[in-house]
Amino acid sequence: WPLVQALHPCSPLIQQEHCHLGGRCLARPLVMALPPDAQQGGASEARGDAHRRFQRIYAEVLVEGSWSDEFAPRYTAAGEAIRLAKAGKNAPRCFSGKPPRLEDLAAIDAAAGREIGRGGQGGELHDLASALYGDMFLLCMSLKPRPGLPATVEDPNFMHSSVEQFFSGVAPKVLDESLVALGGLVDDILDHGFDELAHSMAKLRSVLLMLAHPGLADAVDPASDSLEVLRKVLTLVGRLHAVPDARDALARWFALEPLDLLERRVGQVQQFLTLSLLCAQAEVGSDSSLEGIMEIAKSGDLARHMRNALRLLDIYCRANERRISHGVDWRTRREAQLLRQRGELPPGDTGRSLSPTQFHNDAINECEGLLKHDLKEVLEQQFMGRRLSFAEDGQRRRQDFGVVEFPFVLAPVSKVRMLGIESLLMQREEVRHAMAWQMILRGRMPVSMQPFLVLKVRRTAVIEDALRQLAKHGSQQFKKPLKVVFDGEEGVDEGGVQKEFFQLLIEELYNEDFGMFERVEESRNFWFNKVSFEANLQFELFGTVLGLAIYNQVILDVKFPMAVYKKLMLGDDAELNLSDLLDFQPSLAQGLIALLEHQTASTFEEVFGPLYFIVEYECYGSMVQAELKENGKDIQVTYENREDYVQRYCDWIFNGAVERQFGAFKKGFDTCIGDTLFRRLFRPDELELVICGSPQLDFTSLEKATTYQDGYNKNSVVVRWFWEIVHEELGEEERRSLLQFCTGSDRAPVGGLGRLPFIVSRAGPDSDQLPSVHTCFNHLLLPEYASKEKLEGRLRVAIQHCTGFGLI
């Protein structure tokens, strides 16, 4: 170690230059020219290697801030680097091996502060921009609001505005050359220093400066250097995404940024995705069909680039989810409430977040072939018995575009479409399997081999009949298309009969006489009855009904709080707390909040009385106690342990009190959708939308989407009368009844009424016959009534008496 030993701060080969970073006095070793005799042969090479190794260690010590002020100035960063070099520390490979450029570091910070070189004049900013984006040390250390302090998981010590200030008004040539430097640096990191970057918060900070480069925002020209550099940066981020600590740290940092900046970042990635897809289609001359997308996937690297872009978008989405969680947290909501009471507004964008729709990409959602292609890739993995994995393992070249791995980019309509394709494929497979057995057995096949799941029920015993038959069929039969027959009725089930079956079943299961659920009047929701004596099979049936409805794309009128959908989708990972309780039992939640907000320990018991770690509730006229922890009846709630009490109380409501009931309910749900892509595609709030539909009814959109048959068109007199009655004469509840009459549901499907295939046909000349419908096909048949008044009267009678099915 001759050179390492010579590089001690007291060595004559060192010129001491002191630089203050955040109050720390750093000795920067400047290596002077070696004597001529030291530059001979292998000795010179060895000294050169030792010199580069030391400078890398020294740069890391400065970046990580891993020296101690306790010994300063005697024990400087250079001294720490020498100690580590002598101890045999491996030299980090992400740094250049040249002496850290502290004078450039100071100049870069000064440039961001005083806007030198505006308009691209002078060479100073030109050189600094290329130096900054071509040197890992400068990227890690520059533009810190608190100089000298390293980045942490909680604080990246970075402000995006400092980069904007640094590049303010520069010439395009400066941007271009600094981009070229950035591209080379990213190549070096991917080749040599990725692991060091991924596992160090101080080094990971450099990614923020990379993504902040203003030249990346203009990466729209397929032939430009900026687009190629953006792809390299996305490749780096894509690899970082596979390191959970790095991914989560980036998400945490982006969540701290102003909301408008996060919105711009999302827009930049969306622009890249859209242009990449459209340019690839134009380049190979393909359309949006499955065959065209398969050609694109095989012909280039578009799929890989889009997956990397989606990984960055996923980090932004995680950052937004942190903002959402903060916004719905009871503390944030309570603070906003108090500010409103004082006539004030929350500061800045506190509690605000991006809408999930801002992560939807229109080009992807409108490309039917891409959706089918990615679904095909995933289903082929499952068919071949592979575990569903999206890792870039190098063993098999991925050809999917990543939309199943990152479904936030899909609108609910696209997700339903993909789920429908998956369901249709699985149902067709079951039908083919059943028909094959039918041929083998020459028509004599058991019920389990029938191509459809047929339920024959009585209106007077719909629960008992459904329970008995579903238990007999078993879960494998649930993947077959459902057909329902009402005993004594002639209606053929093409979709409408099963809609009424589900409606009747839900109404019966919610019936208070069963005691399965209790109604929470404050939120108008239902919750599991903790003292229900009903067997687990009843709750399991309800869960099965939800799964069957999803599988057969039937909208149900269920009224559960969001907590139920979170528990169904996330299972044990659902973190339910006081904020969730605030949504469906607000009075109880407000009482617990008052407990937490109490300021004085000495008056706590006086205000809230003696509380213990128990919950008392009524069970058929008697009061029952449930302990929130072992020996809870003997443990008093105090000012010090009140948070534990509130947390346990919420956990008891959401989990402990209904463990048996919800466990059976979830078991029934999982028998239908457990082995599908449903949980991967949908969020909990989207599960509610798929099951319940949308309560927002836009009949104007329905009118625009309606088609006409048998002599009617949009200008027919009766048709104009019909829509005038709908828009002007019927009330809100009557319009819901009309929708129920025509479609079997009073709620809009995913995407709104504009996506509902609705047909109006002429049903003969004027007569006293009531309007009739084929609910299976959302098909309304209207006679050509002689007057608007007669049409309105006949229509009102029809929608008030719309139960039962028959052949007409």
C-alpha cells in the first residue's frame, strides 16, 4: 500500500484543500505528479491502481457521510478513507476513481442558486452540466438543501426545483451534451455499480437527479438521443424495481414531492408509453389486433421498454397510494375538519392525491390486441403449470407488455373485458370437457358432466334450493355458464332469469329474520352479525353468490362497507384501522378519536370513566363481554395505553368478532375466483364497482348508445316520446325502476350506461298491451301507442309490476 500510505493528509504528496459541507471540514486530497522514478514499470501501475481504489473509497465516505465529527478536524473524511483502505475495504465500482471534484460540487450548487450562464452563455454552466450528469459522485452530492447530510429513507435531501433552477434558460446544446453524459453514466452503473446503487440510500438519491433532467421530458422523437437515454434510465429503474428496499424508498421520496410535480412525472411516463406503442404499430404496419401485437412483441424491444416504463409508473403509483393513505387517515381528516371550522384551508396539497384514472393509459386500453396478448401470455404460463411470476429471470424471454403485472394502467372496463375473456375461456373449456364425456358415455352422463351449471329453484325456497344444489355440484362446476330455472315458470334463461335469481337470493340473505347481517343505519351498510346462529354454510353461500355473479357478469344490490372488499381482496394483509371504522360506524369512531385526542393525563379517567380492555355487547337480551387482550377485564385503559386499546378495539370489530362468519363468507367467494386473475387485476374499490355497478345513472348516455329495430329509429315519434318521459316525467326512483325492468338491475355496469347494449323495438301497432322486455338482452318492446299520455301510463304500470318470467 505505498500510495495509500502516502496519501495521508500529512504527506508532502498531498495539498490540503478544505471545503465546508454543512459545517463539516473536509480535507480533499489532491494527488500531485509522482516522481519520475515512481512512474516506471509495474510499480507505477500498482500505485495507479491503489490511487484509484483510494479515491473510490474516499468518494463513498463523502457520499455516505460515514465519518465522525467527533474527531474533526484531525479525523477527516480523507483520514477515514485511508483507514478503510488499510483495513481492506472493497472499492465501490460506481465511482470513477478520479479525485472527488469538490470544486465542481460547490460551483454546481452556486449555479442553481444564482442562475449563472442563463441563456447558455459562457462555458461554465456548459461544463458543469456535463460534469454533473457524467459523474456519480456529483449526482449523489449536488443540489442538497442541507449540504453535507446524506439521503435517508425518510428524506432524500433533494428538491426538484433546484435542477430546474440549474438548467433554467440553458441552450439546447447544454441539455444534449449532458444527456449524452447521463447515458454513459447509466451504462457504467448497469455494468459495474448497480448493487451498490440499489442498497445505498445516499447513492439511490442520484436517480432523482437523473429523472429530473429536463431533456428527458422532451424524449418524443424515436431517432433522438434523448429517447435512447430515457430508455437507459428506465432500464435502470426497472432493475431497481426488483429490489424492494430501493423501490419503496423511491416511492416514499416521490410521495414527499408537490402533487403537481408527481402529476408531471406520471404524464411523462404516459407519453412515453403512448408514443412507443403508436410508433411501433406504425413501424411494422400493424393494427390493434392480436396478430398485429404479436408481431410487434416478436420484432423488437418494445415490450421490454414498456415493462420498464410501467415499473417506474408503479413506483409513482405507490407514491400516490401513500398520499391516499395519508389523506384518508383519521388524523388528516380530523385536522382538515378543525381547519374548516375555523374557516381555514389545509396548507398546500395536504391530503390530496392523484385520481386512479390518471394512471390509466388510453392507448393501451384502446388496443384490444395488447390486452388479449398479455392475457394469453399469462394463461399459457398457468396452463403449462408454471407459477405466475413476472421476474426477469433470463431463462425465458418475456413477450408480454406488463399490463397484467401492473394493472393500474387499465381502466375498470378493460379489466372487466379481460376477466370476461378469461371466464369465457374457462367456461368453454368446461363445456368442451363435458361434451367430450357425453360422446364417450353416449349421452348417459352424470350431472357433474353437464356443460352448464343448472339451478332449479322455487321462489318460496330460493335459499334452501340454492344451498342444496351448489353443495351437490362442487366448486369445479362453478366455472360453467350458469342457467337458472324457476319452478313452474317457462322463461328460458339467456341472462335475465339468473339476474332475478341473484336479486331474490340477496334479498333473502339480507332479511333480518335470518339474522346473518346487521344494518348500520349511519352509513346504510350491512355488517356481519357477530351473534348470528346461522350455520357457516349460509355465509359461505353468500360468498359463493358474489363469486358466481362476478363470473357471470351480473350486478348485485349488496351494501357492504369498503372494509369487506379490502378483506376479500387483501386477506390477512388488509390493514383496517380507525380510518376504516370512521367510514361505516362514524359515531363509534368519533368516540375513539376523542379518547386519542384528550390532552391531559390527569383528567383522563375523570372524563372517560373507568375503561377496561373489554367490549360489551348485547346478545339476545343479555350483555356479553369480549376481552381485547388476555385478562382484559382486569387491565384498565389509561392515558398511556389508550392507543393500544383503540387499535385492539378496531381489530376486534373488523376481525375478532366476525372471524367465523367472514371466514366462511370468504371461503365461498374464493371457491369461485380463487384461481382466476381477479385479485391481480382489481383494487378493492373496483371489486365493489364490479359487484354492485355504479349508482350514477346517466340516461343521456344510454339514449346515445341505444339501437332500434323493427321499424323504429331515433326520430320515430314513439321513441321521442319515450325519451322525453324518461328525462322529464320520471323521478329518480322511477328511472331506477325502469332500468330494473329493462335490464334486471337498477345500477349501471362498469363504464356507465353508455356501455350498456340497449335495444328498443316496435311491438306492433297501437294497443292496450303493456311494454315488455327481454331482460336477457336488455331489449325493450314498445307498441306504437297513439299518444304520449298512453305511453307514459302503460310504461308506469309495467315498471311497477316487473316480477316473474314467461314465454310470449
